Amino acid sequence: MRTGTLLAFLIPGALAAQGPVWQWATALRGSTNVYIDEVVGSTLNGCFVSGYCYGDLYLPFDTLQANDGQGDHFVVHVDSLGVPDRVVRSTVPVASMIPTANGGLSCRFIVQGSVVVNGTTLTSTPGSIGIGMATFDSGGTQIAIGSLDNVIEGELLTPIRCAHQEAAGMVLATFVTDSLRVDGEWLFGPGIVLVRLSDLGVVEWHTQLEATEFYFFSGLHLSTNGKSLICVSDVAGDTRIVSYSTASEPDWWTELYGRNTMEPVPMARRPDDRVLLGAAFSTSPPDGGTALVVEEYEPGGQSVNSSWASEPQLWNNAIRSVHDLPDGGALVAGYQNGLLTFGPMVQNTTGPDGFVGHIGPDGQWDWVTRETLGNVFGLGAAPGLNTRIYCAGTSDTGAQFGAHTLPFPSGGMYGVVACLGDITLDTPERTATDGHTLSAWPNPAQDLLHFSGDAREAVRILDLVGRDHSAEVHWRDANTLDVSTLRSGVYVVQRGRSRTVFIKA
């Protein structure tokens, strides 16, 4: 018989599904505060967590020294048993990270001046902002790194938000106060600038969102099918979701009145193009509080479901992540600062405590489970393989995930990573497959490169900034290229819609 750790009680007459079990929990400690920003599930094993530490970072396999020039920001891979086993370091935060089909990781970095990623220096020309791109295999080996220069030109006073997907490309958003130049066009502020790039860094389109009306953006998302979402808000705090497909004119938009736009707004898009959004809803003081809501919208912006977690006089709750799930439901994570009602379930905490919940296809909360004991901020969750869910956040007083206790000395911040297992989603276990991945070998290649795919489809060889080198290679047979005349470097080989990265030795 399975015993769960659902720390909730049911309202009489209401039923809820059995909560999942916390499998393990681990901590990332350092000589100073350690903070966790994001978590994504690996396609093969465990998860990746990003964050930063201004002092030494203690890992089982190494101590990362502060002030060694390699940077304070990190992405740590934690395996399926909770053991950190490899790391990527950088001098700037990871702007976007996604797992690759082979268990590796693809990252994007904002390059303004000079940044260091895993020991490699990436630069942009004075007065311009570029995008750094790095890809790592399942063992943590760097297989591709480079940067796109002059993506945006001008003085940037606010951060750039970035989202990317392999094969689909990138989408960038920033607020322009004075002027910026994008793809040869000067854009004048104030306003929000949205830039859509291909995966090779070519600007496909850009737009400016009603500079006189919208002053904040709190969410950005790019789907695997290349569709973009942005959450923008005006000075009164009213919020709008805007969806773009293949052009600078939106497909649709919808208003979300009264949402607290100072909190990040996580978004996800389902395969049928429905949109999920998690937001904080602030009611009026002195008797108000912060309710949480996960909303679902059809293409076109019509509301389908609203799933609430509320308490009239409770402030400072937040949703940090929302994921579409194969069963048609949604995975939600965040933190709460006291008693919250999740549909038929009520949780009470002296918080802030992290929580993770599942919303079924009908929009109802099926289960909610949480961390206890300490204050855990910014808890996010991501689905992994084999019915696992990986969670990560930041704690200042310790944490307890079910039977797994992480006691911390007082006075510091620590990263916490935990795993929920035995999740029933009425779907088969996923496998690490990707229809857009091309197999190529050997890698690195010196003379001959062999690859898979339909021989009837054309092959292109491109460098990391999109220059075509196809004329510099020669065919040996339908699936073999002679690449001996290529200059040493990193290239993309593309056949039809499938592609991969290879190194010319």
C-alpha cells in the first residue's frame, strides 16, 4: 500500500486524488548564499537547476572557487538519485535553458560586452547586444558554443528576457526607454520590444507593443511549434496575454484584469494551442490578499478553465511554474504564506512553504503536496521521465520534503532540490525521442561525416551565425559527406527539418 505525503485535509463531502511521494531531497550549499532560479527535467536522467552563488559553491565532485573568473552563475545537473554530478558556470545568468533529446542541455545567454561561459569568452561589439548559445551533451561536455552579434543595438537599461526551443528558434523581449535598433530599424521608447529569431539567429520579425499603453512585461514563452506568448501590463496593473504565430501582428490577445504583474507570470502552450497561465491576483486592502489562479485559454483568447487557490486575507503567495502534461492536466508549483484553499483541499502553513499540485483536464485540483519545516521561496517544478517530478527553490531555514529533512544553519540561503515520484497521469512513460534530431558521426569529424535521414532531402551545412557552407563539402554517397575542406569549427548539418551540431576537427 502506498503512503503519500499530501499535507492537506479534505472538506467534508469532497474527494481528492492520492498525492505523490517525495523520493529524495538534496541541498546546494556554499560559503555564502546560494539561490535557485529555475528547474527543467532532463530527457534521460534527473534534472538541471540554474542559480547563483557569490562565494564558493560546494558540490560532491568539486568546490567551485569564487573570484576565479569563471562566474557566479551555474547550471547543476542532479541525477535521478539526487546527486549533483556536473556543472556549467557563467559570468551572467542563463537567459533560457531547455533539455536536449540526448540528455544534454541547450542554453542561451545575453551578451553585452564580454561574458564567460564554461571558460569560453563570448563578446559583442560596443553598443550592441548579442545572444550566446551553448549546447552540452549528456556527460556535460561542451559540444557547441558561439554568439550572435548585433541582435539589438543601442543602450539597454533594462534586462532582456529570452525563451528558446531547439529548431524553433528564440524570442526576446525588453523595455526600451530611449531607442534601440533591431534589424536595421530604430525603435523609440517608451515601450516593449519583441524580437523573433530563427534557431540560426536570423531576425524573422520584430514589433513594439503600444508604447503609450504597456509598461511592464512579466512572462515570455516560445512553443516547440514556433509560436510566441508575452504577458504585458499597463500602469494600472491590468494584464494582457498576446499570442504571435509567424508575423509581427498578433494572432489573438485577451485581457486579465487585476493580476499582480510584479510577479513573474509562467505560461505554457498545449499541443492543441490552448494556453496555460499562472498568476497572482491581489484583492483590495485592508481585507484583501493574494489569491493564485491557473487559467486556460483557447486559441483566440476565450477562457476555458480557472483553477483557484485562495484565502481572502493572505498576502505574498506566488506561482512559479506551470507545465502542460500528457494527461491533459497541468503541473503547478509555487509558494504560499499561510492557509490556502485548493479546490476541495485546504493547506495551512506558517510559510512561505513551497507547494506542487496537479490540475486535471477538467480544471479541478487533483492533489497538492508541499514542503514543510522551513521557508522555501520560489519553488518551481518540472516533469521528468518515468513518472517523476523535479522541484527546486531557495530556503533560509531548512526544509522537509516528506521524510527527507534538510537542516541548515541559520543566517544563510541554500538551494533545495527534491523529487516527487509515483505520479499517475494515465499516460505511458515518455522516452527520449525527438523527431528533429539528426544522427551524425563521428563527432568531431575530420574527413568524412556520416548521417541519418531521408537521402531524398537536401542537406545544408551552416555555421552558428547562419552562413551557408554547403558548397564547401562534397558527397561520397547518399549519407556521407567529405568535410575535409571545411575550416575547423562548430557547424549545423540540416536535412529537411532534422538537424544536429557537429565539430569539424
